[in-house]
Amino acid sequence: MANLKTFSGFPIQNLSSDPVPFAQAKINNPYVGSWASGGALNTARNQIGNAGSGATNALGFGGNLPGGEQKLTESYNGTSWTEVADLNVVRRLIDGIGATNTAALAVGGYGGPPGYQDLVEQWDGSSWTEIAETNSVHGTGGSAGTTTSGLVFGGVPSVTPSALTESWNGSSWTEVGDLNDARIHLGSCGTSNTAALGFGGDTPGITANTEQWNGSSWTEVNNLNTARQQLSGAGNSTEALAFGGSEPAGSVKTESWDGSSWSEVNDLSTARWELGGAGLNGTNAIAFGGDSPGGKQNATEEWTAAVFTINPVTTS
Amino acid sequence: MAYKYCTATNWGKNFFTHEERKQFHLSGHPGDVWVVGDNLYGDQWIGKVSGAIKTQAEAQAIVTGEIEAAQAAYDALSADEQALQTRPAIYNLP
């Protein structure tokens, strides 16, 4: 009688613990994943403000078309984008804050004239309302947090880029510790005004520099593997993603942050810069819109980390 | 790595899936041009999206034409507007 080895060509292994490839894969990079296509924005644009929790919940507001600044707002539900109420003031290059598509802040941005602004609008899920202004003008910077605990930092092109950081406590803005490396067009992420990351940007000169905010000061940590500007980010200060941007050529690169260093993971399908992005961790994120060599993008991509499963086999 | 080239319009959700991104190379370019890893899974995806097969030269011509149009649009902007944006650059497909 033929045994199983004859049929299958190899013997079944009898293991008493997880096979190494599974365990090692998780240790090597628990956030490894891939981008899949999502529903397209109704209006292709770049320099778009963003908020949300990831691939099933995001908000894009303002931005730029060939015709100039926009006040359009679109909300994503995991399948499609829906146009909702406009911003009160047209702007692009907004520093967006918010962990959900029902609560967000649109901080600063460019709308000419007067150019860069100190204006702040708050989204409550149905409309935008002007609230307390920042102490300085903002735009092209980094941002993190929620509508009750937010942070904006860097940005605002001028003679020299800004290192300025302002913290929001739900009712007012306070200037806090500056970035070590002043810059514009940086990527960023973070879920509160006490923990954030800023990475990449233009100082001037494209940088890979990464800084971590602990609630009182910025500390330089390990750099991105690929220097770039006009990129997007998702996550928090201990697990994050950096994606897209300009190297200066359009980038598809995605890097994951494990709390101490960046690792290259699977690429976006389409190179783009000045894109929107959102997500609260390194395993679930969204990338949308942006500029590309062929013009403004409406494409959305959804990041989900690989799902590792153990399928136990009982033998006797 | 060997590639195939096609044009296909991205319809959004499930145009490409997480699983497909792990099975073959896929990159999107101007003019709805897609560069697809030349393997069984890549062929299946081209069929799924009803991709129109192109030679590399044909695909490059589409991409270059789209970028040249985007460059012309950029060049027509005011100096102030150009300062806020990036001029697209022509590149070669893999």
C-alpha cells in the first residue's frame, strides 16, 4: 500500500510549536502588508488636507486643482467617497488633524490672497465652523492628534522654513518646543498632542530626517531609508507608515516605523506626491489623491498589514 | 524581471487587491498604463481588468504624451502658481 509520501512527494511534518517562518515573519516586521485599490475621489486634486482612522474611515478637504484652491470636502467609508459640506474658506496645503471622518480640524493652509493663514475650522461630521486661530500662520507642515488634543509643526515656506510647533488642547493654541530641523512638506503622524512623528521634507534640500515628539520636545531618531518630501504618513509614534512623496521623482515607496527604525515594505501602485493619508497605526491606512507625472490623482489605495494565522493540525 | 504592459481604467475598489499585490509586480502610470509582472497571476489580472496589451514602446509613448501634456499645463501657470507646485518630469518605464 502506498504511503502518503508517495502521493504528495514530501512527508508531513509533526511540529510541537509554531513553524519558524511564521514566528520569524512577525518578529521581522509585524506591519508588513500591501496596498489595494479603493474607491476614487470624486474630484482629483493634490495638496489635500486629511483626517481619519484608516482604510475604512477618512476625510479629505481643500486641495488644489488647475483652477486653484478648493473648499471641497469628501468623506470615505471604506468603499466610496461622498461629497459633504465645503470648508468656509478655500485653501490648499492645509495641516489636517483628526482621527475620524466625523471630527477634524483644518489648520492654516494657502489661499491667496492673503496666502498662508492662521485660520482654523472644525468639522463635526456635518459642517465646518471657524474656531480659535493659531498664533502663527501654518501650511505645508506636519500635524497629529484629534480635535481635543492636536499638534501642528514646521511648514510655511518663507525665507527659511519654520520649526515652530503649536499644541491644541481643545480650546486654544500654545507655542511649544520647536523642531530641531526646520522644514516644509514633511510627512507626519500621531494620535495626540503628546506623541507624534515628523519625517522627511525640505529643509531646503530633501531630507530623510525623522523627529519624535514626547509632549515637550522633539528628539532626532533614525532616518527614513529614502529621503523625500511631499509625502504622507499614518500611525502613531511607535508604529507608523510613510508613503509616496517626491525624491524628487515621484515615489511609490512605503516604509514602516516600529518605534525605533524604518523598514521598506510594499510599494504604492502609483507614484505620487502631495497626497492625502490617514491611519492610527501601522496596520491600517489610506492614501488618496495627490499629484503625479500625469497630473492630479483621484486614486485611493488602502493599506492592510498581512494577516498571520496559525492552522493547528492534530495528529495521533 | 520580465514585464507585460497594458492599459486599463482603474474602477476603484477591487481593481487590484491586497492578495494580487503580493502575487506579481504592478505599477500604475499616466494614461492608465499598467506595468504587470509577467507571470500567471499577472496574466490573470490583465484578464480581470480587460487590459489592452501594449508593447513597451507603445506604453512608453502613451506615458510620455500624458506627461508632456501635464508639463504644458504647468508651464501655462503663473510664476506664483508654479512656485507652489512641481513640474512633472518624463521618465522611462521599466
